[in-house]
Amino acid sequence: MGAVRTRSGRKRAVPWVVVGLWLAALVLVGPLAGKFADIQQNRAVDYLPDSADSTQVARIQDELPGGESSDLVLVHHRGGGLTDADRRTAEVLREHGPRTAVARFPASTG
């Protein structure tokens, strides 16, 4: 019976080669992983229909300067009570939003 040679040295090297290839791939692709956060947008309105109120609000927010979200509260007040013209103005603002009505009804700072 002669000595039997096995390829155990080669069998031991294969897992290390695979691990080495995975490490090399991670080193090459790793710097790109941070850039995915810049291009992905996971907003709930991306999955809603265009007619949804949330989608319309998101479009208005995209047009507003300074950030992801802006709160807007319109208060209609007149010392002697609101006139019919004031109520019509409030209705226009409610129906069409402030971006179309601001030019027509500027606020006085006096």
C-alpha cells in the first residue's frame, strides 16, 4: 500500500480565497454605500394617488423654502369681527391655498 496523497491543502485554501474575494468586493463597493441615501426618497406620498390630499400638500411643501416640512397656520381676525369680504378671502385661501392668494391679499404689517 503506497502513501495516498490528498488535496487537503487546496481544500483549506478555497474558503479563504472566497472570504478574500468578499472582503475585496466590500472594500471596492463600501464607499458607494453612503451615496444611496442621497438618491433614495422613501416618502409616503410616493405611494399615494395624485388626488390624495397628502400628495397635494407634499407638492406645496416641495415648493416652500427651507426644509422638509413647514407648518402654516392662517388666522383671520378683525377687531370688529370678520366682514363678508374677509370671509370670501378666507374661502379663497382655503380652496386654493396661500400661494395663489398671497399676491391678491397681502398682509398689512401696520
